[in-house]
Amino acid sequence: MSSTTRIVTCIVCPEGCKVSVSTDGDTITAVSGHGCRRGLGYARQEAVAPMRTLTTSVRVSGGVLSLVSVKTSAPVPRERLLDIMTCVRRCCLSAPVSQGQVVLTNVLELGVDLVATRSVERGSPATVHEPPHGG
Amino acid sequence: MKSDYDLIIIGGGPAGLAAAVGAVENGVHDILIIERERFLGGILNQCIHTGFGLREFGEELTGPEYAQRFEDRVLQAGISCLVDAMVLDVTRDKHVVVISPVHGRLEFTARAIVLAMGCRERTRGALMVAGTRPAGVMTAGTAQRLMNLEGYLPGQNIVILGSGDIGLIMARRFTLEGANVSAVLEVMPYSTGLTRNVVQCLNDYGIPLMLSHTVTSVHGAKRVSGVTVSEVDIGRNPLPGTEQDIACDTLITSVGLIPENELSRRAGVELDLATGGAIVNQRLETSVPGVFACGNVLQVHDLVDNVSEEARHAGANAADLIAGRLAPKQRTIRVIPGRGIRYVVPQYVDVHEADEHTVLSMRPDDVFRQATVEVVADGRDVPLARFRRRHLTPGEMVTVNVDSAVFRTCAQYVSVRVV
Ligand SMILES: Cc1cc2nc3c(=O)[nH]c(=O)nc-3n(C[C@H](O)[C@H](O)[C@H](O)COP(=O)(O)OP(=O)(O)OC[C@H]3O[C@@H](n4cnc5c(N)ncnc54)[C@H](O)[C@@H]3O)c2cc1C
Ligand code: SF4
């Protein structure tokens, strides 16, 4: 079999190392250029099947905010991100929501949950009186 | 309500919260945090993506989760927080005027103040883009707020001007929400956002990043219908003959942030033109004694972990000042940016016997590979400290930890340069 080498930019930390991963068919034969061990694991995974953590938001009724931010409890296959979004869009919660609460279990049978990343207490969303201050 | 505090912190974002934690750790508990929004946490409330806290907590958190950890510490320490209350005025003698829909006008005095008001986005007015002024042009931060806090999708066909982190993050956010992002344009020949954001926000979704390109006109009567984009030369001038039209209903701008220093000016704090923030010494104390600054109001940060670290330091120093623990300074050394460096914070170092090390934060003015950051004293040629860096880019703040002995051997100034 012929061996191929590709460059993977590590996204685990802001350093952004360019890691070179050589593969022979489905086996990884060499990895170099990673600045740390986390990057090694990332690059090996990225070369065969890229995984990402999805973050988005879900509607909430009866809360001080009309949305609650959520994330997948673990990275999911990159090519399934848009499918998960379709499924999340149908979801609606009622306040209160607490941080860490599971919003959807075993999303699309992928073995990960969708978890709230903030709390939303009961109440009514105030109209925004300040111009957004950006960031 | 009580009106005198040891320490008043203006702004309840990550900087304000960490400053409070730093002060508590140094023995000051009589603290008031004043925040104009209904929630603490600042800009992190709308940053629902991950990428926060790797350094501070050793794990990757979303913005709201990161904010919650600091909020919990602040609330556990019993610190008073006044939310939905906007500071209108601060004076040199540390008198603070606040307006709140619930309490009306309030006045406070403090022995020390920490300024932690964050920054705001540069708007299109500052961009000088030709064309009409139709609806559908907004900053990336505004779009982020509309989508992540209010649940409103501002458009379907998007062009993003500027490759700053907020623009990159929003390119992905729009795509996930079903909108189409045609391109991200960057006037510079490199991305001004973090590499990891180019990879996971653009490359993952096949969104083109057009470097050395800018928007030269905006079309549309009531609503944006498209933009003309052109390539630019190294002087950022559009090159004739390279124009192309891209249809879109929304133009998102992500062209930089400006520290929000109106209040600092009112207090008589001197500002640095290069950072847009206060001129400070290594304790992050401004030109007004007892007034400290940290976070994005001092200098624009890319990483919240750096904000927390800087702010904790400011809070700890404010506590030392309140407790009368600050050693008298022997003399003051200026810190000036040399070759390859756009700015350095702090701008001054007060030389004290007791200091062990001093953190200098800076931004390079260009991309450098395998570079060394050098600290040189009084125009001499031999560097007193050297720090190797694999990669320097204007998009990423650099910090170096200098042994304070360096400043003690120096007479008037040090300069920091890249070689
Ligand atoms: C889109 C985006 C993406 C980012 N991505 C990352 C990332 O992936 N990883 C990372 O580590 N960092 C990231 N950052 C950077 C990080 O979030 C910021 O650097 C940090 O939030 C700055 O903190 P701050 O407290 O200085 O400012 P802010 O968070 O802006 O807080 C300032 C606070 O002061 C309040 N205030 C201002 N004026 C007044 C007044 N007059 N009276 C009362 N209150 C006032 C404001 O309401 C606000 O709450 C990102 C930022 C943005 C915007
Ligand atoms: S390899 Fe390690 S140091 Fe390099 S970007 Fe990845 S996590 Fe960061």
C-alpha cells in the first residue's frame, strides 16, 4: 500500500500546531510536529474521522431569556453536525433550566447528550435597553 | 444601601469578576461590583462556543460555563453585586455615580477602583465603505447577540468583512443555523483571528477566506442586495480591475474592538493611543492613584484566560494598596515598543526592591517565525532578557515574564523588540 502524509492544524489550544500525519491505508504510521500530547490524540483522530463539539442554543419558554445555550457532552462526527442542528431546532424547554441539565439524551443515537451550558430562571425576558457592546 | 466601599469594580464581565477574586485572595472583602446588564459575565454570555478556560481550568469550556465558575467564586465570597446599574461618572477622588431603573441615582465612594468595562466593536462608520446605507449591515457582535441571546437570525445570505475571531465564530454560527456564508474578506494578507478558528469555523464548512480583499461598495436601496469586493495591494489600496460582485442580504463587519474608556477619561486617566486603553504601571494602576484597569478596557485580549489572570493581578494590587502594603517606589522606568512591536503593557515599571517578576503583554506588528522577543535597557545593544517564540502574529497577544532585576539595573527605559 502507498503511504500518504497530510498536515492537520491542531485546534485543541490557541497554539495551532501544524501536525503532520502519515497513513498507510487505515493505519497511522507516523505523527510529528505536535506541541503536546493532546495534539497527538487530536491529529490521529482528525486524520481518520474528524470530531467536533457542537454548541448552539435551544428555545426556552417562561424564562428570563428566550434561549438557553447548549453543547454536546462529547465531540461528535463532523459530518453529523448539521443533522444534529435539525433535530435541536425542534426542541423547546420550559424554565427553569439549570446548567449541566441534559436537554436531549443520546442525540441521533450517537451516544452523546445535549447539555445546557447556562441556567435560565423563571421570569420574563426584558427588552434590551443597551446597545450591544460587542466584545 | 451602604455607600462606602474599600473597592469598587466597574463592570461585571470576566475582568471584573476575577479582579474581585484577586482582591479577596489578598484580604479585602468590602467590595462592590457594578454591572449595567441584568447578568454578570459580560460578553461571555453571548459566546456560547467552546474555547475558554484551557489555561485557567485545564478544560475547554463555553463562555457561559467559564463565567459561571467565576460568578460562583464571587458569590461564595459574599461580594456585593449591583446589576442592571450603569456607572455614569467616576472622579479622581473615587466618587462613583450610578443610574439604575430600580434604585434611581446612587452615589458611592471607594478607596480604590478597578476599571473593567470591556470594549466595543468598531462600527461601519469607521470603515469608510462607499455606497448607500441600507438595512442589513451590522457588527459580528450584534449578530452574535441577536442569535445567541434573543433567538433572531439576522439574514440568509451573508458576507463577512474582517477575519477577527468574532467574525469567524459567526461564520460557523450562521452556517449551522441554515444561512449561507459566501465569503469572509480580510484586508490583511493573514487572518487576524486565531488559526484554530479559521480551521474549525471556515475550513470545516468550506467557507472561503479571501485574504488581501475588502468591500469597496455596498448595494441595495432598503436592504443590502450585494457588495463589490476588490483585491488590495500591500498599502491596502483596492486594485482596479479586481472588482467582483457578491450577492448577499447581510454584511457582517468584524473589524476590531475599541476599549470602552469614556469613564476613564472622565476620571482623568491618561490613555495610550496604541492600545486605546489606560497607561498603567506593572501593578496595572493608571495615572490616577488608586484607580486600576484590567481586561479589554486596558488592552484587547484574544483569550479570556489572559483577562482573568491580568484582572486577578489588578485586584490583588488594589487590595495591597488599600491595606497600605505597597512598597514605596525608587524610580520609574518607561517601557517602549521597539522594532516589530506595536505596543507593550504596562507602559511604566515602578522599581521596587520587593518585585520578583513583571509580566509584559504586547502585540507584534507583523507575522514572525522562529522569533526572539528581547528586552534591552537604555538603548544599549545587549539584551537583558530573551524569549523564544515559534510563531508571532498580530492576531495573538504575546506575554513574557521578565525577572524584575532587569528593571533594577536600568536607568531610564527599556525597549522590547523582535529579532
Ligand atoms: C465572539 C467572541 C469570541 C471570543 N472567543 C474567545 C475564545 O474562544 N476563547 C477565549 O478565551 N476568549 C474569547 N473571547 C475573548 C473574551 O471573551 C474577552 O476577552 C473577555 O470576555 C473580556 O472580558 P472583560 O471583562 O474585559 O470585558 P466584557 O466581557 O466586555 O465585560 C465588561 C462588562 O462591563 C460592563 N460595563 C461597561 N461599561 C459599564 C458601565 N458604565 N457601568 C456598568 N457596567 C459597565 C459591560 O456591561 C460588561 O458586562 C471572545 C470574545 C468574543 C466577543
Ligand atoms: S499540539 Fe498541543 S500545543 Fe499544539 S495546538 Fe495542539 S494542543 Fe496546542
